[in-house]
Amino acid sequence: MRHVRPDPDALGSQLGLKAILKVIFPNKSITALGEEEESLNYLGRMDTVSTLENPLLIVLDTANKDRIDGDLSVGEKVIKIDHHPDHDSYGDINIVETGVSSTSELIYLLTSLWGFDNDYINDESARVLFAGIVGDTGRFLFSNTSSMTHKIASELKKFDFNAAKDMQLMNVQSINQFRFKGYLIDNFEITEKGVLSVWVPKSVLRKYELTSNEASMSVNLYREIEEAKIWFMAVEEEDEIRVRLRSKDTVINDVAKQFGGGGHPFASGASLSSKEGISEVIAALDDKL
């Protein structure tokens, strides 16, 4: 299992661990659960199951219980494997390491401990773990990229898969997504201190025929603005407003936590019940600068 609205790391760690466990335990029934994200189907598809008989549930890349795409109550035991700050230890066993770039990187390290060198990793698991690392490091541009990250990526690239093709697919956009960037460029606001924000109502999503998840893929567009120290996209969904927070070098996950969210120090998310809360988020972020 993993979090709702999956990104490459959520799927990479989920599908990577599934492939690894199938190598170690070929006779076990291992399924990948959750709603699919169409734009990431090239990484792999979810399994369809009608019943689960007291399974062991392994939840990947999900900091908070509320964000899990599935029901923990169906499981006999729960293992949490994650790289976000551990504010919600919902697992019977919690394997959390915030010093890695991604949960996919953590899965590689765990697998290295289980076997000798890369015994249990194959072409399939290497491909999706590499994609997960690429996704959460922003193609190795973000500050969470360490020398260990590069070393692990190098080891994974020794396997037989087309890394260049997957990296290109990860950044392919529809015409509507590309045109939506025009809206983002024309409609942001920025404070004197450098907090940039943009409001994306449902009417804009309908105009460009985008889902909330598709729209949010462009949040890092603002990284290129010199004056923007912190930025966020507030996207109106059916029953809440999803806020995607990003920062160059100011810790922001504490502010996300104030608004019921969380995440990485420089990449976090939160939810608001109304548009009026956006000004409160701006004020809280301004206080950080």
C-alpha cells in the first residue's frame, strides 16, 4: 500500500518492493493495492483483489495514516516504511529513515541488507526504484540528493532497463497541462519577503480539463523565480483545498503541520477547508522568512 494520489516514489517503492519480495518469496501472494494514477501507468499497474485474508500490510512512502490509499483494518499486522518525519507511527513496525532521498532509496538499502550485494534486485525492481529516486530528487536537482543517492542510482542503472525513456515519460505533459502553465505564470502573487502563492479554483481545472493531481505536477515551475523563496499552489477540490508547499532552503513542514499536513522540510502538503485559509498560510510562511 502507499499514499493517495501517488507520485513516482510512492509507486516506485511499492512496485519495487513487490518485485523484490516475489524473488525472495516466490510462493507468497503479494499484491499492490491502491487507485491508479493514469499518467504513471508506465511504471506498472495495481492489482485487483476481491478479498484479503488477514494479510500483512506494508505501507510505503506515507507519513500519516489519513493519507493511506486503503483500509488498515483488513490487515493482521502493519509495517510502515517511509522517509518522511515520523509524526504518525501507525505501524506495528515502523522503519523510517529521513536521511535518504526517497522511500525507493530506502528499499534499495534494506534489500542490500537482506542479501549479498544486489542478489534480490532484478531488472523490473531496478527500473521502478530508479524512477522513484528520480521523481523525489527532481532529477537529482533537489537538496535531498546525496552522494549515496548517486551511488545507488549508479548501481540500479547497471540493470537492463531504459532509464532515459522513463525519465522522459515522467515529464511528458498534455497540451492542456502545458497551456495551464500560462495560467500559473499570469496569476501568482508574491509577498515582499518572497512567499509566492497561486490559487487554482475548480473552474480553472475544468477549463484546462485537468485533475488536481495533474495540475499540481507544475508546482515547481516557480523554482526558477529568483525572488521566490517559498511557494505554494492551492488547488480547489470537491471537498477541500489541497496546498502543495515548496521551498528552496527554508524549512516549511512545520507550517504544513500547523494546517493538518506534513511532509519533507522543503516539500510538504496540507489541506484547507476554505479559500480564506490561504491568507493564514501566507502569513505563517512570511513569519519564517
